[in-house]
Amino acid sequence: MTAIVWLHAPRWFWNIWESRLRELLSNHYAPIVAVDAGELAYSDRSTSHVVVVVGMGDHYVYLNDPALTTGAIPVPWGDFDLAWLEKDQQYAVLSLGAKPMSEAMAMKPS
């Protein structure tokens, strides 16, 4: 079963929500984040958009963008933060049935 749950991360919780995204990734969930594409260096349009976070490092967030066919794109943390903040840090969690959605919702940020 596939389930999508949209969540909202208030700006003052950025460190918590960064940890939350990392935790979701480490547990094989695919966070889908709402962004303003204009804040991403590879985009030439300022528009509401969604991307899938597929990895996170010290300096970059790795995104799969459905508008592109290039695979994971490294985006500097600052650019990602601005793009996500423009859309009130909304994100969704996609579960492909490996774990129940209730488990994803119950995870505590590290």
C-alpha cells in the first residue's frame, strides 16, 4: 500500500526537521519536499515545485527532480533551505509498504 502524508515544519524547528529528514532517509522513506524552484541554482523559473530528497551530506542535499532526467542533483544546503522555506517547509512522506506509515509518523528526530 502506498500512503502520502503532508506535513509542515515550522521554521524555528529547522534543526529538528533537518534531523527528521535524515531519519526518514536512513529508514528508507522518501521525503518529498515543496520548494520554490527559483531558489535552486539549476532552475530558471520561480514556481511552486516538489522534489524528492534522496541524500544529505555536510554541504549538500541530493535531490531527484521530476522535471529533470539527470538523476540526483547536489544542491547546497543554503539554496535548499531557502527553496524549502519559501514553501513553509512542507514535506510529504511516501511509504511503499515496507513499513507502516504510523511508524514514519512516530519517528523522533535524532
